[in-house]
Amino acid sequence: MHEKEFDVIVVGAGPSGSSTAFFCAREGLNVLLLDKEFFPRDKTCGDGISGKSIKLLNELGINPKTVSGLEFSFIKSTTLISPKGDEVKIGFNKPEGEFAGITCPRKQFDSLVFNNAKKEESVTVIEGFNVTDVLMNKNQVIGVKGLVNGIEKEFKAKIVVAADGAYSIIRRKLNLFDSDSDNWIVAVRTYYDNVIIPDKESIELHFIDSILPGYFWIFPISETKANVGLGIVQSFVPKKKLNLVNELNKIIKEHPVLSKRFKDSIKLNEVKAWNLPIGSKHRKNYANGVLFVGDAAGLIDPFTGEGIGNALFSGKIASIAVKNAFALNDFSEATLKEFDELLWNELSEELSKSTKLMHLAKHRFLLNWALGKAARNPEIRGYLTQTISDSSAKKVGSMQFLLKVLLG
Ligand SMILES: Cc1cc2nc3c(=O)[nH]c(=O)nc-3n(C[C@H](O)[C@H](O)[C@H](O)COP(=O)(O)OP(=O)(O)OC[C@H]3O[C@@H](n4cnc5c(N)ncnc54)[C@H](O)[C@@H]3O)c2cc1C
């Protein structure tokens, strides 16, 4: 059955979709926001909400500090631990009393961003709507079809924004999906209570031999509770003959240092796996009548695995491109290409630096050497602070600078 026509249909109401819907509504557009799930829904994640995400939350008018009942923890630093055991704590240069990021269970965080978009008068929301295909007129996408309560429905719009995550149905239907294992990470995560957490305001990235170039993480949620997981570039899984769940359990039970911290721990959930399309590759993020945002656009930081900040950010940029397309009344890919240009102008520098750091992590001796040096050299820690914690800042140190101080 064919329904009412909208200006924009956003498929997926995670951080990227809800951000897109909010910013498009603020541009005066009529938006239909669809998700196959019902909120609050969970999303397999490390639950680390970085400074970049906090900045975007501000623009969305959300302040986690003032949301009652929100379970979150302030984060002030990242601790990197080399395979040899050198520890580098990177503070986030925030004034006393301020925080750089938070950890917050995605079930709660995503609902917050979703409800914020839902509040906009010109946003219509349908939950439990599973998009199964795009509607085409010649080579132009003009809407979507899907199932809600077992009934097939169709909606039309001038532009469809695909915010449907790593396994994007829209990308698949338009033959734009890639499964290039050098540019995807696979990760597993669960939650533990009763873990020894030395600093509950620091997220920990442990580079451990068996899972290089990936890392094992402990992201504190409270004094004793943590989101725990590990991730690695997909192509290394067969190369290293890894079973990620076994590796996770092995680290927790047998790692000479970490196992002591998990000695009396209680596993709270089953281990879940998910894939991360990383921005080490520039994917095509537009077509006739379509834009891709968030994970559907493959914007995850290749070194840290952080994707929420860029998901929120890409929603904002999409709204600018959508507004311009309406001004021209042209929804062809020639016009929508502007989105990709705007987005990659902003993100290419940080994504390319993170890709280089990801490649560095492939070499155990380089990691030991770089983190060993960083543990002793404040200049290198400064570089890492800018690159990892504040990658959106324009004044990020160059790779040449890093090499100079490393070699100096
Ligand atoms: C294990 C793991 C750990 C991670 N840790 C972090 C971290 O600590 N910090 C960080 O910043 N990032 C992290 N990430 C990355 C982060 O989870 C993603 O980058 C982020 O969720 C992207 O948001 P999104 O809105 O684009 O996609 P999603 O959050 O995946 O949302 C997509 C939405 O689309 C909906 N959808 C999908 N298909 C359809 C369909 N056919 N019809 C209708 N709706 C549909 C889904 O139900 C979902 O609500 C991690 C990822 C993984 C896998």
C-alpha cells in the first residue's frame, strides 16, 4: 500500500539516523524516521561516548548531566598499554571538574538521541518497521518499502538517508555493500561486575600479542562494573586462526596481569559479536536520491573503533546537503555528491591519521617502542592526546611530527 509522501525518509534511528532526522527537521523538512526495532533497544558497543560525541550532543540540545535517571560515568583519560606492559595515560586537557567523555549503555544513550529527534514536530516516527527494499523510478531512489506488523507498506520521499548501520539494507540493495576484510573490524563484548578498576575515569586499551593489531578493552561503567571486549581487523582473524570469544575468555582467565583483576569477577551477559566498517577506506556515500550516514557510510575510527561521534556528525552534514538539494530541487547524485565532499573534507585528515596508527599497531616492536617512548615523553603524549581524544580539532599534530619526536 502506498502512503503519504515525505521530504526525507531516514532508515535507522540510531545515533546517525536520529541526528539526521533532528537536523533535517530544524531545516524545516518533513521527515519520516523508521527503525525495525522498538526503543529502548540495545546495540553491541563499547559504550564509550567521546568528546566529539559530547560536542554534537550539545548541538542537538542534549546535556547528559541534566538527564534524570541516565546511567553514565565521566571519563577523563584513555590508558594505552603496550604488549610489553608500558602504560601511557592520555589526559584530555580539560579544566578541573570537566569531563572529556562518558561511558553510557547504548540502550539508554540511543533512546536519549532518538527521543530528542522524536520531539521535533515535523518528525514522524515508526518503530518496528523493517525496511526490505528501495523504491526506484528508473535509476532514482524515490522511497522505501518494508514490513510493519506483517503488513507491507511503501513510503516515498525526495531523499532517502540510509542510517541503517553496518549491515545496511539500502547499501546492499544498491550494490554498494563491500565486505573488504582489511577495512572492517570484528569485535566481541560483554559486561563484568566485580572487576578491579584502578581508575574509573579512564578507559583502557590493552594491546596484547595474541590479538594484535587489535586490542582488548575495559571501559568502566562504575567503580566495579565494566564493558569488556576485544576487536581486530577482520582479515587477521583467519590469518591468526582466532576465535574471538575464546581469546576474550583466555585473556580474562590467563593473562598474567589482567586475570588478577578478573579473579572474583561476575560475567553479566553473554558475549555478543558485531562488525565495524572503518574509515580506512573512502566508500561512496551518495547515489541518485540517497545519502549514507554513520556506519552505513563506514565512518568508524580505524584505530580506536569509535563511531558514534562521526555518526552524529554525518547526520548534521547530511542535513546541509539535503537542504541544498531542496533549494536546487535536484536530488540527483551529481547534487548529492556535495555531502560526500563536505563530510570527507572534515574527516579525511583524522581518519587517515588513525589509519596510520592502525597500521603501526600491526607491528609489535613498533607498538612497544612507540608506547614505551610515549610513557616517558610528554611531547608524544601530547600528540596522542590530540590524535585520539580531540581528533576533530583542526590543530592535530602531523605524522611527520610524531616520527620526529619518536626518533629524536
Ligand atoms: C563491539 C563494538 C564496540 C564499539 N564501541 C564503540 C565505542 O565505545 N564508542 C563509539 O563511539 N563507537 C563504538 N562502536 C561503533 C558504534 O557502535 C557505531 O559506530 C554506531 O552505533 C553507529 O551508529 P549508527 O546510527 O550509524 O548505526 P546503529 O547504531 O547500528 O543504528 C542503526 C539502526 O538502524 C536500524 N536498522 C537496521 N536495519 C534496518 C532495516 N532494515 N529497517 C529499519 N531499520 C533498520 C537498527 O535497528 C538500528 O537502530 C563500537 C562498535 C562495536 C561493534
